[in-house]
Amino acid sequence: MVQLGRTQRYQPPQRNLYFWHRELEQAEECPKYIFSGGVRSGCDFTGKALPDFTDINFYINGSSPQGPLKPTYASLQIQNHVKPGTAEKLHLQTGPDMHLEIQWERPVGSVPGQCLEWEVEYSQEGPDGKITSQQIFTEEMNLTLPLNDDYRKSCVRVRSKLHKYCVNKGLWSEWSHPACHPEMKEVAPEPQWDMVPVYVYIATAIIAILVLSLCVGTVLKVFSIHRTGVYWDPGDCWAAQADSGGESADPGLQRTSTTEDHIRSWTASGNKVSGAHVCLCPPGSAEEVIPPSMKIVAPQPSPCSPS
């Protein structure tokens, strides 16, 4: 049934967890609750010592706006839910008669050593790169295995769990790091060219293009002088006009294909203009000569200056 004009916010129930075992005089509350969505959903016993091989009783109750919750009871033994740590120290050495002697230390923790059983994975790599493996189970922390010269490398790793005489069902630990014979040496990777920043390539390419452009421009200019005997540069002529005290040519006048045609026509008439400058002078200039708007002048004095 839905009622309009009235809203009611749902408030999740508040749960409390208590535990007790025979070493406690009275029940204690969870030392650190685990929250999910703002609601208590578990208990973290990290840093709180709980005895092994002892029944631990848990009691969960709670309340809500609708009334108290039905309590829940549970009982368990910690050792049935223990995952051993990873074995970190694994030693290999070659013994007499071509045997590989293996020793390791039990993981750090409160798990009794006599309750651990071990699984040893022994892998061998053949000349063709094919790897063969075998699993060996033992309750000792040392093992001797045959070493075959036909294999390029032999590696061993171990893991542990609590055996059936101590727990109802054990949990396997993580595998240890492999130890190999001959010992594997880590080789530092060589720097790769693709690690060079992209901007270095871009900067190098830009510099190369600029240098190439300057070289090409210089070669073309020198080739033009030797081929026609004429070097034309309106900018130089305007500078010459300014130095001689005259008015500079109209900046709007630019070198065009027509200018080059006039130069070819002028030199074809037998005029010697080697080393001279070709200037664009304003129309109507006092020293205007044929062809129109063109002047062939010697470097000194400047012919582009007004008369």
C-alpha cells in the first residue's frame, strides 16, 4: 500500500557482534567493525589474538525502527580458516653424485610448524625449451632431487597448508618465488629508442629543414649570379636609395616574372651588367630607362637616387 503526501526514510538495522571463548571471562564486542554502505557488515580481528584449536562462539544481535532483530549464533575454530604465509627463504645447492639439495624455512606466523605440510613443484627445462614439472608432497623442510645434465635449467618453488591432523580442511598458501640452478641473473634492459621523447625528433626535424633551406637558397643565388651576371634584390636598391639621401622606392613594387623577363631582354641586347644591381624605380623617375620601371645600375654611386 502506497500513501501519498508522506515520505518515510528507510533506516538500516544496527548490528552488534560479540564473541567469547574459554579464555575470556565474559563476551567482548568486535574490536573493529567493517562497514559497507554505512552499515556494519563484518568484524576485523587484525591485532586481536584468537586461540587456535578452541571453539570461538559468535553472537550477533541488533535493532531497527521496526523492532529488535533475531539474534544469530555461530561457532568455529580459527585453524580451519587459516591460510599460512608464503615461504620466503628457499636455498638450493648441488650435492655429490649430481643431486640438488633444497632447504626452506617455514613462514612467519603463529601456525605450529608440526601442523604444516608442503608441496614442492620441481620444473626442468630441456634443450628444446620444453618444460617438465612434477609435484612432491612432504612434511619435511628439506628435499634432495636428482639433477640431470641434459636439462638447461632446474627450478623449485614451495607452498604449505595445515594438514588433516590439525584442521578439518586446510587452505594452501601462495607459492614462493622460484629458486633455480644454475642461478638466474637479472639483466638490465637496454634503453630503447622508442623511449626518446617525441619532441626531440620534432625539434631535430625542424632544425634540419631550416639548415637545408638556407643551403638551397645560397646555392640558387650563387648559381643565378654566375649564369646571368645579374643579381637582383629590390631590398638592396631601396637601402641604396636611402643611403644616398633619396626617397626609397614604393614598397608596393615587388619583383615579378615581368622583372625577370626585362632582365633577360636587357642582357640579350649586349649590355654588360655583371655585378650590377637591378632596381625597381618609381614610374616617372628622372633616371627612368628602357625597359619601363627597370634600372640597371652600378653599385657606386646609387642610380636609384633622385636626380
